[in-house]
Amino acid sequence: MRVIVDKERCVAAGSCVITSPAVFDQSDEDGKVVLLIETPDEKLREEVLESVNVCPVAALSVAD
């Protein structure tokens, strides 16, 4: 699984950080998503997919 982030769409809601803090963080400058792990372990799959689902502007996606 590879995580894809569209920073242009990000509105700094922080939903991804709440659901998957091991994979996502927020920039101190603008609050936008920071990808910590581009290819997370399979054990993180469920929480990453939850982050994709809860993002209010669809700035996240995954590719297998």
C-alpha cells in the first residue's frame, strides 16, 4: 500500500492525524497534512483507510 496526499486539496482539518497518527502529521506552518510514512506496514492498513474515508476534501488516497 502506498499513501498519496494532495496537499493542494488539504484544508488542515486534522482528521487524518486523529485516525492515523503514525502515518500523518500536520505542518506547524499551515496545518496541512505531512506524510510520515509513504508505504506503511499492513498492520496500519485499517487506520490509513479510515483516514482516507474521513478526509473532508478527499485529499488522501491509497494505491496497492
